[in-house]
Amino acid sequence: MSRARSGGPPEQSREEHHRRSAVANRRYPGAVPYLVHPDELQSLCPGEPPFRARQLRDWLYRKPVLSVDSMTDLPPDLRDSIRHRLWPFSVDIEQSADEGATVKWLFRAPDGAAIEAVLMGYRDRTTLCISSQVGCALACSFCATGQFGFDRHLQAGEIVAQVAYARAHLRDVGLSRGPNRLTNVVFMGMGEPLANYDGVREAIRRMVVEMEMSPRRLTVSTVGLVPGMRRLAEEPWSLNLAVSLHAADDDLRSRLVPINRRYPLEAVEAAAAYFFTRTGRRISIEWTLIDGVNDTIEQAAALAPIARRLGAHVNVIPLNATPLSTDRPSRRDAIDRFVGHLRSLDVNVTVRDTRGADIDAACGQLRARRSTAR
């Protein structure tokens, strides 16, 4: 199911709404709340006592809501002043799949930038996959996001607003499966998180400090930006790190993941080992299976010693085909052989549940499908 979202004043006449908004906008400045540092929210409430900024902070981070009308303890003028700038994006497309257990959003920033996020409900958890960049410069051959190139980094507020929006959606709408509270966040959407290190770091800080999320419930995925991996190991939070490997030799990996030419497998493995040593958090290896490319017994045999040395868990992900690539997902028998061989070599491996295939739920796919349809 897909629908476009539009907003409007639900309980006011259009004329009254415009009049009140004009009054409020003269009184309050026009910044987007999520793009303001939480410690500086008083700047959005001039003339108000300090507790108003604390109330606003709570609504943004601890109990986010889809509409300012739910911020019942804020003065009407203050609510009206942020009515059309509560979020740093609008909802361009909202799609649901898996009988209501998966929701995907294509957000649109004022500059036209497309931002994707996917909310997935499971029996015992609810996971949000978020984006950290608009596009990606790393040009992985099979990735829909990389096929469009890089536009810009997302600001910390644009990243954390995806989390806040999902939390508000769970509270007001919910999913058909899983807890109606956000339990996990994964940086596995559009972009390479460690290429936007400062923005991602501040977004994580807000999730942990402002939203009171456990860092153990946050996972940062990388294709192997070695300096960022080592820097992340020094942060004060016990985060999870997922390394998108996709090939177990440098020749093939450099074809699939061009950044491997700068940071080859040996350096990536060493950085992952350093992260594990510093944090004690087990590494995950992500492996997108592509038909006839990296789904062979030889690749499984080469991956096994890397995984064992790192004590890593391998997540096998059948490729989500994109309209701009000829790559296709591995057949079921090839997946079974690959996984079976890893298990025979004492590697912990899981085949990830493919979600939202009918709504282009993989990172960048909804943007790709929309762009090629034009």
C-alpha cells in the first residue's frame, strides 16, 4: 500500500490558521526545531520562561508526536509557530507491506533531497533503518543509492528526526507486528555513515542522551572506512558495528566495493578487530549474495577464516535487485549451499529476512524506482 501524505490545519479554518501563524511567526524565529541543538531550544521560545524550552525538548526527543496539536502544554502561539516546520522534511511517499509489519518512508527535505527510512516489526523487536547521507559517493556496484552518486551529508537533526518520526508513528499508528516502541536503530539506509562522521556522531549522542536509547540497540554499518572504524571504537558508547564485506578477496571486493582499493581487506579486518578489542562488542559481517558473483563455495571458504578470527556473526542478505543494475539475487539452492558451507566451517551465520520487497524497501530503491519511472 502506498499513499502520499499532506498536512493542513485539522481543526481551524484556513483563514484563522494563517492569521494565527502570521502572529506566531512574528513572535518566534523560524528555525526548524530538530536542526537546533537541544541546548539551544530556548532560542525558539523568546520571551517564554525556560521551562517552555524544556517542554519542547521533551516533545521532540522523549515523546515525539506527529502533529504539534498533541503538544498540549505549549502555548497555542508557540505551537503555531512550528506547525509547518516541526520536521526538517515532508513525507513524500509512505508505503506499507508485510501485512502492515513494514513501513517505508520517502522523506523530502526543503532543498529537494530524498531521505529514506524503513520501520520493521518483528515478533520481539521493532527496528528502524535510517539514512545518513543523500546519495553515496562510494559507488558499490549493486547498491541503488550508490548508482545515483552523492548529493550531501544529512545534518544530525535530519538523522535523528527519522528516529523521532518513527517513534511518533509507532505511538499514533503502530505496526501489525512487534512492540509499538522502537527497540533498535540501524544505520543501514542511504549513505555511508562513517563518511558523515560528525553528523552521525551527534545524531547518536542525541539518541542516547536525549532519547534515552541504549547504545547497545544502535548499529552502525560501514563498507570499511578504516579511520572511521577506529575512531568509532574510541567513542564512549558500546555501539554495534556491522562491516559490509561482500567479498573475501581483494580482486572481487574492489570490483564490488571500490573503496577497497584504498582500504583493502587486511586493513578492514584489523580495524574491525581493534573495534572488538576496545568495545567488547561482537562484529557483524554483512554479505549481500549476488547470483554467480559472490555466492560460491570458494567465497564461503575464504570468508570463514575472517569471520572466525573476528569472532563475527555473518548476516547473509539476498540481493534486492535495482532497476539500474543487471545483478540478480542468488537462487535458493545457492544460498543454502553458501550458508551450509559456512556452518560446516564453524561460522555463525543467519540469512536475513527480506522485508518489503514489493515496496522497494532496500536502501535507495524507492528513490531509484521513482527516478526511473519519470
